[in-house]
Amino acid sequence: MASRPFVLRERETESDWHLFSTLVRFDAVYYTALRANLRRLVDYPNLWAYTRRLYAYPGVAETVRLDHVKEHYFDDLGLVNPGIVPIGPELDVAPAG
């Protein structure tokens, strides 16, 4: 992703949006609940910039409800401690600048 802005082409494709839905949840849920905790997404500058670039598309931010995602994984699915939904981490997905 360092050599081009999107996964397959110079323009976003369906593959980018499928990957985005996973990446945007990573630090908020997968890092802790699924114990994928070697590094956070923000520790990978190219993937973090890519995620933020897709998040900046018109209408996308309104579809990202990390509070709902965390509640689903931590409470509804009961993966860690049912009834306990972590407050953090706070993520600033909005593009820099």
C-alpha cells in the first residue's frame, strides 16, 4: 500500500471497502477482544493512513459506529467479560490536516 493508494488500483474497489470494515474495527475491538494484540493498526503508518483515507470519503464516517461495534463484540457476544464494554481506546480516524 505504500506504492499505491488502494489495494488493487489507483482508485478504490470493492476490495478496499471490505478491508476497511475490518481495519476500522481493529484497534477498538480485535486488538483486545480477539487478542490480536502484538501491534495496533495505528502502529502501521501505511495501513493507518489508508484507513483514514477511506474514512474521509463522503458518507462513510456516518456509517462507522465504534460504540455499537464494541458493544456487540464485548457485551452481546460475551467474548471477554460480558456486560463490560471498554471505553477506549479513543480513535481519531478523521484524516490529518
